[in-house]
Amino acid sequence: MNSKTKKIVIIGVLAAMCFVGTFINIRIPIGSSMSMIHLGTTLIFISATLIGKDAGLAGGIGCALFDLLSDFAAWTIPTLIIKGLTGYIAGKISFSNGNNGKNLKLNILGFICGGIVSLMGYFISNLIIFGKTWAVAIASLSTSLVTTTIGIIIAIPLSIAVKKVLDKTSIVKY
């Protein structure tokens, strides 16, 4: 398999994992709207340590596809952009200075920066695109904050473990 095909396949598999991670969720009503806590962000962060900035494609596509196929369809485009930027930033930082996702401090910094992008993106979307009140937009931050925090806590040890296993193979190298 040539490297371009391998890259597309890996991004596709990670997008599918982000979709499944988002599918694993707890829905929480906030005002007249619905929010959720999910594991999609966890998979975006793990993807960031595996494939760098291309985690933006995996995360954006996987999470947006979940929205499109669920009752969150109105969020498809904002999610594509927000989760895409989340993965891109987390991956760019994790792979900075030639570290290729192997520096724990850079990975954590990438997760935090990506998480901030996600928090701000959904806050702005709630406020401007969907015309929610400040109170609802701020309340929705709570579920995004929990999702991001869970993502960071789970992704730190899991990304280390997955990276160790995959580094022994050539599966993710492209």
C-alpha cells in the first residue's frame, strides 16, 4: 500500500474511532437545548499523538459524522470546524520539534490547547450561531469542560500505551 493510501486509511480508521467515541455519551438537558458528555475528544487527543496535525481530519470528520447522523445534525458544520481545529492544534503541538507525540509534556500541552479551542468554539457557536443566551452558553461550557477533562485524563495514559505498541510496528507510520 502506498503512503498516500495508508494515510487516508489511518485517518479514516481514526475518524471512525472518534465517531464511536462520540456515540458513547451521556446527554444532559440545558435549558431548552441538549448537550452531552462523550469520549470523542479522548479519541481526538489519542489520534493527535499518533498522527499529529492530521488528527484534525480524523476528529472533525468523525465527530461531525456523529452529529449528522444524530439529533445534533444542526451542529455538523460547527463540529467539523471545532473538532477539526481541536485535533489539528493538539497534533501540531504533540508533533512539534520532531517529538512525534513522544513527549508527555508537549502532549498534555497539546491536549489542553486543543481543549481550549473546543471550549471556546462551542461557546461561540452557542452564543452566535444558535443564538443561545449567555446563561445557556455558559452552562453548556460545563459539559464541554467535563468532556475535555475526561479526554485529557484518559488520553494521557492510553496514548502512551498505544504509542508503545504501535511504535513496534509500522502500522501508523506514514
